[in-house]
Amino acid sequence: MYCKIHYIRGITILACCDEELLGEKIESSEFSVEIKDSFYNERAVTSEEMKEMMRDAGSINLFGEKCVEVAIEEGFINRSSIIMIGKVPHVQIYRV
């Protein structure tokens, strides 16, 4: 998994994707999304590192089965929160 932390107007945004998705274009019948290296790739992380990063983030953007599963295991989301873009699970989490 790859993650990158962004800081925008005082909010910590965590972007993570599964390794095999980095650089890919995901398409659905409605739209397409590019999993850009510049947005998701600061460094490769373990599940434990990702969990720690998620605890500190104000907003989280996840693409891929592995990343989404970590969020489920940690109780950040449940399965009904997942949307599918093509065959790829995606979740956005916001803390208010």
C-alpha cells in the first residue's frame, strides 16, 4: 500500500491506495479516476503504519481492497460505506 499525507487549510488529508493501483486509470459507466502517483505515493506503508496515519487524519481517501479492509478492521467504516468504481472499492472518510 502507498500513502501520502497532504495538509490543506489546517486539515490533514491521508490518501492511500493498493500498490497495484498506483498509476492506473479506473473506469466505471459514470466516470473515470486516475490513481495519480503525485497524490497517493509518498511512501509504501504496512497495515500498522496506515492504521496510525488514519488515526491522525481529518480526511481519508482510500482506493483498493487492502486499504479499505484496514479501515474496516480499525472500525473507521463498515462495508455499507464502500462504493465501487469499476471493480475497485473506494471510500472517503471525513471527520467533522
